[in-house]
Amino acid sequence: MSSTLVFTLATVPDTAGLRTLYATGHSATSAQLAEIAHLQSRQTGGNDALPNHLQRIAAISCVLYDHHVARIWSLGKAVDSEVQRIRALFETIKQHKPDLVAWDGNAFEIPVLHCRALIHALPLPKALCMDATAVSGVNLMQLLAPNAAASLDALARLCGFPGQTELDSNAVWAAFQADQLADIQQHCETGAVNTGLLHLRRQYIRGDISAADYNAACKRIHAALNHLDTPYWRAFMARWSSIEI
């Protein structure tokens, strides 16, 4: 089993970008700019989801595992900028040269990263170039449910994994405004863990890895969660019905 990096993003409205596009100067607050953008999205798309180029990355969470160890963490501290988080992800990819996995990678994570790299003039690692990432592993949702969007939480729980408490874009934005970065990162990390577990299960049913390799990888992720040892993660692991198949 090669090194695998599962990554998730949590995004909020790019209010600095919106201020530029709307040419409001300082006459509008960040909350007002976000509400205008959400209203436009509801009118055009029927929901609050903003276009990729209007989303700022508030958190990036990762699960990295290989034959020996697994690690679960979020990139950056509360005081770090979006640029610092993105650079940390790019450096992680360059350092480990892993297989990349994301839940909705080709439709969300990769395009958002491309937009933010473009805006901030950040060189992309080769593994994140579009022609290199339009492959099976990076877009797990499309592989598992190509004709309809699947719920990460529902599919994970049906497989006996802990699942992920839903945190919609409005809740993420509210937490971001309240400086509750830990809550956003926690949500992001659970998404990465569930995505990683589903990816492992898919590798097993395809015959890409053996049952022994699957069980060993799940145990490594479980051990990494045990080391975090917080009430949140203890409750999370209590919902994991069976570690082995």
C-alpha cells in the first residue's frame, strides 16, 4: 500500500473578493457581502452554495496513511492565513508524493484550490494539476454515486463507520465569524476520516488491497484517533461499529 493523503476543505465566502467585485469599499460589512452573495446563489442555483471562485478556504484537514502509520490533523493554526494553509497542503503533497483522495475532488476541492492558488499566485504541485487529478481516487463521491450526489455521512454509516455530523455552509460561516476555528476543523477532520475509510473499503471490494491490508489500515487510523483522546473523538469512535471485516 502506497502513501495515501485524504484531504477535505471547509470554505466561507471570500468577502475580500466580494468587496472588490461589488466595489463597495468599506460601506458594507463582511456579513452583508456574504448575504448578498448567498442571495444571488439562491436566485440562480436554488441554494446557498457559492461559485468556487468566491469561496475562501477556512480549514484544510488531512488523513495520511501508509503501511506503517496513520495521522489525522488540520493544517494551520487559528492565526494562520489562508495562504499559509494552502502552502502547507502543497508542501505535504510534495514531501510525501501520496495518492490523493477527496470526497468531491474534481467538482469541489481541486477547483477551489486552483482558484485560490490563482488568486494568491501560488505554484501548484504537479499532483494537483487538473490533467493529473481527473482520475479515480480523487473524486470518491462520483465513483460511488455517478448519477446522483451521495451523502458522505449516510454512506459511511451504512458501512458501519462513524459518519459525519452535517455542518452546512451557513453553519461554517457562522462558526468562522465567531472565531470558532476548532469546530470547523473538527468537522473537516471527521469528513477526511470517513472519506479515507470509504476509500479503503472501495479498494478492498475492487481487489486492490487484501482483507489483511484493509484491516491493518483501519487499525492504524483507529490508533491515530485514540491518540487524539478528546471527548469529541471518543464519541466519534464509539459510533464505529466494527473496525475489521
